[in-house]
Amino acid sequence: MILSIHNSKFAALFVLGLVLTLISVVTADKATAQGQLGEGTPAVVSKDTAAYWIKQLSHEHYLRREKASQKIKEMGPVVIPDLVTAMNQGDLEVIERAVAVISDFAITLEPADDGNAWETLQNMAENSVGRRALAAKAAMDEVAESRSERAEGLLIAAGLFIGDGDFSVAASQSLLPLIEVGDRWNGDVKVLRWLEWAGGIGHVRVSGKAVKGSVLRNVARMPDLTAIAIVNSDAAVEDEVFSSLSVMERIESLDIRYVKLTEQQGEIISRLPLRTSLTLMGTSITSAAVEKIRSRLSGLEIQFRQGGFLGVSCYPEEQVCLVSKVYPNTAASDAGLMFRDIIVGAGKDDVSDFSTLQETINKHQAGDEIEIRFLRGGKLLKSTVKLRRLEEN
């Protein structure tokens, strides 16, 4: 006898049981895949999951290797130590893919939160040999370029100036690539961490409200920094503004203008790694404090000025003070001085060359009025001017 189940209660129960069994199997398989093989993004990456996909980096099939790389990226930088271990034991394919994953972490994540991806690449480049070292160095170049481009965009968006601008070293101005953190900066200290990735720029000017320790601490991390100008702060500044620069290996020039310095800050400055020049203009620091700096930094060119600025350059090789340049928007341009005028007097002093002119001007503060006497076409002319601050454009 053939039993027909289509119209019986048994048939319904049989089908229902079969469906429930299939659902249970599928759910179990999916859970196994998620827990052991990394399908989805588990809240916590287990060692077994990481080990499984790292092992697949050397799988014989290309698509499997590609999938393994993607799964490891999804796990995040927590897997970096396991990748380093695998590279010590793996073949070239494992090395190439592991380095690529670590590089991806360094590029896509914030530098402070990359799980030491950059430091791992750096350590491999410096302490490994062969293919590992080469792969790490190539990855570092790629990361550095990416971070540099990102840094420029973020810093400009935060109100920093990046580009060519006038920069003064010992009161002599030149057009140079520079970064300025000034009154246009939006006050976000966190974004200044990206200064560490602003390569290829050696000059920084920090001015106004940005003259604070938290800013200079980030400035000091710039990789190619050689010259710093700290200017135009009407309020008292923290000691950290200067002590934060002590982490630098070398400072070619430091210009401090119109920033009130204390004797303690003079002591801090005397211990900085200065190499070429120090300019103190309109700082209210005492001559005695400056002499202490000179005694500690012998051989350093130190210009100590009260803060008045005329705004001319003269030919240093001439026996007279022959004007080579008149800077715009300065006391000199107000006085009507012109190219190839010969300055013969300033205030109560006679002027014989550019150095004597500088000595005279350095005695005066910004806002002082003095008489400038000069020859033009053999005719003696006079003009009374109000000295200004040294300002860059």
C-alpha cells in the first residue's frame, strides 16, 4: 500500500520540521562564518579570525588573496602585530600584502589613531633588510605624500597661511615659502598636529593670538623647520612658547618681535639650539639679560633692538649709506626716500654707512619721531618720520 501524505496532518508537520531544520543549519553556518572567517565586522577580532585571514594572504588563488587583504583591512590596526609576525615567517606575497595593509591604515586613519602603522613601517625600513625594507620604504613615501597633501588642505581650512610671503631674518626681508599661524587661525589646536606632515617648508611665523605654547609645541614638530618668527603679542606669553622649541635639533634663526619677554624667558632662549642668528626687537628685555644670552651662545649673531623700524636697505659694500631698496608701507616710504638716495643723518646722529644707520634706528622704539637727512642729486633734503613696527606682508 502506498501512503499518501499530501492531505494529512503528518505531511504538514513533516514540511514544517524540514523548514526549521534548514533555517537552523543556515543560521549556524552564517554564525560560524562570521565568528571564524570574518564575514561582517565582528565587534572584537579574535586571534583565530586574524590568523585565518592572514594565512590566506599566501593562498594559491589570487581572488582568495585579495579577499584576505580586504578582510584584514576591515579588522583595523589591531592586527598589525600579527601581520608583523606573519612577515617574519611568510613569503614575498605575504610581505607585500601585509605592508600594503599597514600602509592603508596609515593613509586612511588619523596619524594619532593609526595603531602605530607609521611607526611599524619606519621600524621595518630602518631595521629590516631585503624585500621587507624596500617595501616599507616605498610605503612610507606613499604615506608621507598622502599625509602632506591632506595636511595642507586641513591647515588652510583652519585659517593658516601656506605659500610664498615676506619673511624677516634679522630685519632683512625675503620672499620665501612659509607657514603663518596668526589671527586668521580658527583656534583648533588639534588640527595643528598636521604641521608634522608639512614637509618642504623651513620658515614659520607665529603671530598675535596664536603666540601660545600649544601652538609652538606643534610647530616644533615640522620636519624641515629652520627659521621661526614669533611676533606681535600684546599680552604676556607663557614660558612654554620658548621651552617647547628645545625639542628641535637645530634652529638656524629665531626672530622675536614685539613680544614682551621676562628674564626667565631670556634664560630659556639662551638654552635653545640656536645656530646662526637671534633677533630681539621691541621685547622690553633688559640689556643685562641679553648679555647673559650672548655669554651662553657665543658666536651667535644677536641683534637687540628697541623696536623702531625705518624700512630701507643699503648697499653694504659702499662707503656711504646708499639706499638699495625702500620697503612699501614703512616710515622710509612715508619720508619719500628713494632708490640711490644717500642717508647722512638720523635723529641727532650722523650716518656714514648702513651699519651706523642701523645702530641709530635700533635706539628708538616704534612710534618715535626722528628726522632723516639724505642727499639726492647732491642736494641735502630732510624729512621727519614716525618709526613703525617691522611688519611682513
